[in-house]
Amino acid sequence: MRTAIVTDSTAYITPEERARLNIHMIPLSVNIAGQLFAEEVDITAAEFYDKVRGAKEFPKTTQPPIGEFVALFSDLAKDYDAVIAIHLSSGISGTYQGAVQAGEMVDGLDVYTFDSEISCAVQGFYVLRAAEMAAQGHSAQEIMAALADMKPYTRAYFIVDDLAHLQRGGRLSAAAALIGGLLQVKPILHFVDKVIVPFEKIRTRKKALKRVEDLLAEDAHRYEALDAVVIHGNCEEEAEEWRKQLATAYPNVDFTLSYFGPVIGTHLGEGSVGLGWTKK
């Protein structure tokens, strides 16, 4: 049985990696001053941050139309028996539910949907694992079981410069945003029960980065090997420097570098950084 792997643009998997592993991508979109851009198709991350820097109107994000899922699934049904669709957390977007509904509308194809309960390159960990297993000939059921097994070992923490982006976009409560603003803290955020919530409130960015590193260290010492990713919101130089420091300190962890693209960048803002990992 041939199984296709589908994800959305917020996994931020490079076009080269998608082509190499035969991963199919559905883009979310960002609306900037009334103009709609399909993420990873019509606009790059760098172009996005340039466009919105200092803009008076806050960008809006849009999930893919169900019709795009239906069209992709119908096309895949010609060559595949099953699809595994892996998407960003259903607690912050309707994308996952759109994939579920589209799967019910397409005949001749078994569609399995997986809620990563997270986003960005950490969501991508699930996608890459699924694609590798599909290439090895594993069944859809085996792949879905492996993805479920990953969840207890997958972590992500991120630090934002300005909580107002998350609050305006409805991804964080006004109370949590207010607390961060009043105390001038750099809160560490994470996903709990599919939504973004504060993990800890730290006074400075440097201390926040160190606290997240300490959390990584716990798992790096607990497990034989990890995959990890440093993620940045248009602050690549700082992120790459942190990645190099972490790679030196934790030789049993394979680190990559990724970014917060337009859709997630809309909610986190420029200058955000994150660190995510999972057990190999």
C-alpha cells in the first residue's frame, strides 16, 4: 500500500527537503493590508518581515480552503492508497479540521489526519519521520502509531519580544499578555492542550534562553540522542550563534536551524526565538 505524506506550510520544511522526501504541502496564507499571500509560495519570511515592520494594520492569517485539500487528495488518489496529513495544532488553527473534512469527501483514498498539537519545525519532526517511514514502505497504520509514540518526547519552547502580537491574534489571553507587558518580562511560552500558554516569566532574554537550554539539557542527559531545532523570527545571526553553542555543549543532539515564517511570525513577531526537540 502506497502512502502519501501531506503537511501545511507552517512546518517550514524546505522545498528541497519536500522534493527529496516526496512531501506534499498545503499553504496557509497571510493577509497584509488586504493582499493575500500564500506562505512559502507567494512570499518569503524575509519579505514578510520587511512588509509588516512598522505597519499600522496588523496582518491576518487564513487557513487553507477545504477545496484545496479536496483537490490535492483527489489527485493523490490516482497514485496512492492512503494519505497521512500532519498539521499544526488544532488549538490555534482550523487547518487540521479542514483536512479531516476534506478526507471524508474524497473516495478511493484512506485519509489519516494527525494533529501535531504544535507548529513550525517541531511539527516538521513528525512530517520527516512519517516521510522516511513511507519511503521505507511502512503502512499508514504503522506510521500513525510511530507519530503517536513521538508525542511524549517532543518539546518546544519559544520566547517573544512582544506579547501583543499573540494577544491581538487571539492566540494568547489578554490577561497573560498584560502581565508580560506590565512586568517587562521575556516569557517562555509553550503548547499545553493544543494552545499557547506561558511556561515561565523571565526578566531578560539572556536568562530566558538559558532557562530553555536547561530544559533541553534535562532530556539530552536522559536520552541517548535527540533531534533539535533552533527557530528564529528574522534574527538568523543570533539563532545560528545559539545553535553553534548548543551543538558544542550537547554532542548527542543533532541541531538544525529553522524560522518562523509569515503565518507564525504574524503571531509571534520579529525577534522571536524558539527551541524544540524530540527523541531520535
